[in-house]
Amino acid sequence: MLGKIIWFLTWWLRKPLLAMVRATISPTRLHETLALDPDIPVCYVLAYRSYVDRWVLEHFVAREGLVPVRKSRNKLPDKGKAVCLYLPVLLDKKGQLRELHRQACEQQDFDLQLVPVSLFWGRDPGKETSLFRILFSDAENPGYLRKFLIILANGRNIVMNFGKPVRFREFIGEAQDYDRITQKLVRVFRFHFRRQRNATLGPALYTRNQVTQAVLANPGVRAVISEEAGRTGERPAVLRDKVRRYVDEIAAVYSTTTLRVLYVLLTWVWNRVYNGVEIHRIERARDAAAQGGVIYMPSHRSHMDYLLLSYVLYDEGLVPPHIAAGINLNFWPVGSILRRGGAFFLRRSFGGNKLYTAAFRAYLDFLISRSFPMSFYPEGGRSRTGRLLKPKTGMMAMVTESYLRGSDKPVTVIPVYIGYDKVAEVNSYFKELRGSKVKKESVWEFLKVRKVLSRNYGKAYLSFGQPLELGNYIREHQPQWLDDAPYKAGQQPEGLAPFVEQMSLRVMTRINGAVVLSSSGLSAMTLLATPQRAIAADEMVEQIDSWLALQRAAPYGPNIVLPTLSAEELVAEAEPVVPLNRVAHPWGDLLVAEARDAVLMTYTRNSVQHAFALPSLLASFFRFRPGVERDDLIAAATDLYPFLRTELHLRWPLENVETQIAALIDAMLKLGLLNEDERYGLVAPPVSTREFATLARLGNILRETLERYALNALLLQARMSEGHIHRLAFEKESQLMAERLAIVSGRDAPEFFDKALFRGFVDTLKQKGWLIPVAADDLEKGDERLAIDMRVGQLADRSLGMLGTDIGQAILQLVHRPRSVGSRTEN
């Protein structure tokens, strides 16, 4: 009786209630994701009995344009109709519903789309012990008073998730036992609701004191305290106090209130500085979060990355991760805000501090064992060139060790490609590449953010790559690790370092595999591949069409994201952002890049360049020669591919690249970018054709890269008479030579002489066995004495043959011209 009275009273409050509530609906592309069949009735399934939840469901279903909810009136719904069902009612053996369920099972021509709907009042999972959680946090089957308090506290912060529809007829199959069908259906949906709750709210939060006590109780920390006490004579109590201070320095103070405030603030910021945020394949994150722990590993191009990933996950109804951030960001007031938003801080170097190392590892153990989502940047720092950097493996190694120490739930690594039409820090990046000192983060630098807010940076892009389940990856490559007993703190499984390095490289290729071909990236790549950085507007449209046609014929990979706009719309979108300067002309408008803008464009181009690297390599062989035999082309491209793979993190393994090259040649023949000739084999199309212009620009995409390879190879060839090089001296000399070549040849792109690229070139030569380490004494840290194999000469000759006469001559003169004493780099 009391329940009916309360229902009657609340029904009259229905409209004011619905006017008050605000909800985040996930997934964002609701109609596309659900893909409901209009000819089959729909049943929305709620986890618990709640009139208020049903009213909220009805309200937002109508708002989103889904099939509206109607009363069942004790009969099966008809085509185009929808009803709502509380899951517990299915187990009620009394009432009309049981009879309706029996009818649905018996009518072979009846089908139903069952859509599970998870509704959460607020985003706070609560702390393990808190009065707020008892009174205000969302709960299963709360009483009337508690439900009223929950509505008051969280009515404007609802999350509503629509699960994938289950077809009733497919679910029951040929089964005849209706009770068993019901129990199975309830079990499946309960499992779904439990997983969705974990994905949306995450595990219960812990106080700082609870985290500290968990770290102090970690066996590894206890062992190090005991060891250090014996070695230094310090009392264990003093060492435990040090651990507490380290935890205060490291640990996040995760606050859902701070996240909510940041969400509102960042919504305003993104609307001000971006024309939109494109999100692709977010369902991968949703599926992984429902199964267990998630580790997001994004590319790192801007300080915006920290905020953008968490914002997108929060907006999509998922738990924002605990983010590993450098200690350089822990300055007032940013450090405190980031810490409350989920950031935990680590030092750039642990410096042999065993106690700090043990505390940090214990904190990771704490996060992973409790399935808190995490995020860290495999590159270790922001890319100054737009390309992915070589991964730093320290964090990945510690995560792997934590998993092996006894995680009982799946841990999924999700690579995330983050790109921008324009990066806010690009000017400072290029100054740093030219030798300017890196500015330390501080409150004064933070105050300059107002300049960022006064500009527009086009769009931002997030694309979630192919997930890597950590346990499965270990089982595939090191199964004995899982067969052994859980590793104790301080123990490292044999072969951990090479395993982590290969896994990190796999993650990097998957980040690049999820690349978004943005309007700005395609436009910048086109303009920079054009002589004098100028092109007719209609040719720009045709060229972008050709790039996209090539990707459709021979895609970089299954996860690449192609634009949905037409080439003409892409150019119009990119024009004000890149920027493209339009010059009127009676024969048609021209698009021109000013000298400074062209330099900045290289960053945007580099974020998508890898998707065209292999086609560009093939096209480069036709720039200065009449033709190439097919087998010779495959062999030559295969020889150069390892260098590109190291530098650009390309996706094809060395053993499979010949097959990919052959398939790419076939695609280029089909598109008319190459022709077959009886005399020369494969040849370029006639000069007067559109296809020839496309092939020439395609070859120019890697122009600077191949020139750098030629410079390095020719310099090594010139040192062959000495028989060896010293690594650091060679890398420095190569960098200085590239810097000089950039000046004399007009290559005004700072990444042309980025020192990291020369290190990668030497690493690849070592892997191929063309540079062989030789024992030597008195070498400084990081230096090596390397013997030069004769095959380097073949690489030099082949690289030189791919260059034009002018640039080839300039490189040869630089290599063989004596340097002044002041500029000579000694071996």
C-alpha cells in the first residue's frame, strides 16, 4: 500500500523530475551502433525495478529518436513498438509476464530485440568506507528515501548506456525448456550489467591513507626497507616515513567532483579552440573496460593529450584513467588539479633509489590488481616532429612485472592515435630542434594558456587501435612465465627486456595503424610534395582524390580511418587551418604556402606520412630513371624498408614486406600510376598525364628522408678506408652535415636533422649486420666502435641513384670536402 502511495505521489512529480535530469548517452552514435530492425519489436531491459528509472528511460529514448516505450497491456509487442522490462521480473513465477514469455517462445514467427540499458545516477563509485557512498552513491535496489537522496545529488549527472541488442529468437534457438531459457537470459543480462557498471564507474576509490598502507604492506617494499635498514643503519620507521613521502609525491588523489568540474570547463575550451573532436572505434575501449583492467597507450604530440583522452572517455560514459605524468608537471596549481583528475607522477630517472623504485612499483601493483584503468605515453615525451618516437620501455616493463605478480583479471593494452590539425606547441618544438633550450614547465608558462584560447586549431582526432590483451600476448611469446608461480617483487623473468621492447614496438605500429587521414594532414602532405609549395586549387582536389583512391586500393591497414568528406570539402576545411593561402588567377585559383607556414606544415604532414611511406618509396625509383624491372624494384625496396620501418614504425614485419610490395605494385598498375613496358619493365605514365603528376608527388613525400639516408650511407662509404666509426662522433657529424645540407638546398624542415633519426639509422644498420660492434676501451657512455661492412657501399650507390643530380652532387661535395678544424668531429 505504501509503495502505491509513493508511486502516485512521484508520478505527479514526473515532469519536474524529467525537466531537472541531465544524462550522458552512450554510445554516442546510438542509432548506428544499435542498428535496430524497424520490422521487429523492441524490449528495453533495466537491471532493477524502479519507476523513476523507467520514466528517465522513456524520456531519453524519445529524445534520441529511438522506438518509444509503450505499455505492454499484457500482450506481446507488435512491429514498430517497444516495451520496458525490469530484469528481476523475469524470475517471478507468478503473473502475466510468465505466460507472455511462454507465448513468445512458442510462436516461431515472433522475434524481439532485447536492448539492455544500464542507468547510473552519478559517476562516483564511492570510497570503500564513506557516509556519502552509503547515502548518495548509486546502488542496487535502494529504498525510497535513499533513491530520493540519490536523485537530488546526481540527477544532473546520469549516465545511460545502451548495450548491443540481443535477438530473442536467435538466443533461444531450438530450446524447449522455458525455465532454463529464462534463467540463461537473466544470467547473461546480469553479467552484462555488472561489466557495464565496472566500465562506467570503475572500482571503489581509496583514501590516501589506504593507498599508503597498501604500498607499505607490499612485500617488495617491506623487503627493500629491511635491506636498506641493514645496509645504511637507518631505523625501519624512518624508512617507512620516506615511503609515505614518496607515496604523497607519486599517488593520484582521484576526485569525481574534480572530473565533473574539468568536464564542464574543458567542454568550453574545446568549443573555443577546436572545430570538433573526432572519435573513432571507441567501442574497443568500452569492450575492454567491461572485461577488466585497461591500459591506454596514446601517441604524445601535445600537453592537450593529457586532458583530451580523459575528457573523451568521460564523455563516452567510461572511467577516465589514472595517467602517468612527468614530475615536471607537478607545479602549482597545475599539479594539484592534474592529481585530482587522476594523474600520478613519476621522476624522469629513478637514479638507483631502491626505496623510491619499490614504492612506485608497489603503487602500480595497487592500481593493476584493483583494475583501475591507466594511461601512459610509450614515447616518454612529446614528439617534436609529428612522428612517433622510439618507445621508452621502463613503464611497460613495470606493468608487465605487476601483471605477472598475480593479477587475476584481464589487462588490455589499447593503442590510441591522437592527432591535431594544428598543434599548439609547434612553434616551440621547432625552436628546440634548432637548438633552443627546452623551457621548463612553470606557473608562468601555464599563464600563457590565454594565447592558446585566442586561436583556432581545427579539429582533434582520437582513434582507438587494435587492442593487445597482455595475458594472451605473454602466452603467445613467453608461455612459461604464466606456468611459473607468481613472481615475487624484485624478481624479473628471464628475457623480460627483449620481450617488452618487442611488445612496445608492436604497440607503436598499432598506434600508427589507427591513423586518421585528416584534411589538414592530406593538404599539408600534398603541398609539401609540390615544387615551390604551390598548386592549383583544382589540382589539389584531384591530388587528394588520388591519395584516397590509393588507400582504398591498397590500404595501409584495416584500422586506418579515411575521411567521409569529398576532396573538395576536405580542401575547404583545411584552408583556414593549415593555412593555405589562396591566390586568385584568371586560369584558376592557386593555393600557396608561405615559407614559415610550410615549415610548420611538416609537423602536420608527418603525423600521416607513414600511411604513404611504402608507395612513396616505390614511386621514388621512377623519379630519375626510365624504368625498373619488377623483381629489381621489389628487391631494392625490400633493402630500404627496414630503415623506414624503424623510423616510421611501419606495420609490416620484415619477413612479409615483399608480399606487401608486390600487392602495392599491382594496385599502382591498376590505378595507372605505373605502366608495364617490354623494354624497361615497369615505367612511369606519360609526363602529360594526371597520373604522372600523382606519381611524382608521391615520390616527393619521402624526398627528405631518402636524401638523409643517402647522406648517411655516403658518409659511411667515405669512412670505409678507416674500417670503423665511433658511433657518437658519426651521429654528430651526420647531424651537422644534414643541417648544412638543409641550408644550402632550401630544406627548411627541422626534423631533417633531428638527432634521434640518425640514432635509428645506426640501430637499423646494426640489426642488418652492416655495422658490427668491435670491442674498444675508454669509450664514453652510449658510444660504440663499429666496423663497417662492405654492403654499406651498395646501400650508398643505390641511395645516390634515387636522387636528382643537383642534390646528389651537393651531398657528395659535403661528404668529401674537408671540414675546418673547429667544426670537425673527432673519432
